[in-house]
Amino acid sequence: MADFDQELDASGLNCPLPILRAKKTLNAMGSGQVLHVVATDPGSVKDFDAFAKQTGNELMESKEDGGKFHFLIKKG
């Protein structure tokens, strides 16, 4: 997994909380910085894809590992 500037553990949270927490964290970050989000909600895969497209942030990576979903989002 690539380097990131900040990490958000949204494990155990269900939609829409992982997205809301990510949005709040990204708002406090600088342009070009990367947020690593860890989530356990399977719905978060499509949620983060749609979130990135709607907000102009880049979903750099999306993967599943041992029941946890990992996302790298670069702030636009």
C-alpha cells in the first residue's frame, strides 16, 4: 500500500458513517494529501467509489484484506 498522510479506522461502522468520517477528516487535510481509510462494511467499496467521483477526490486504491476494506483517497 502506498504512503499516506493520515489514517482513519472506520472498522465496525456501517454506512454512511465511514463516508461521513472520511469527509470530515479530508476537510481538515491539505490538497494532495492522502487519507488511508480502513472499514469493515462491504457496502463501503461502492460508497467510496461514488464519494470520490462526487467530491473530486481521487480513489487511488481500494482493496479487501482479511475482511477489512482499505481505501487510499487523495484530496483534490
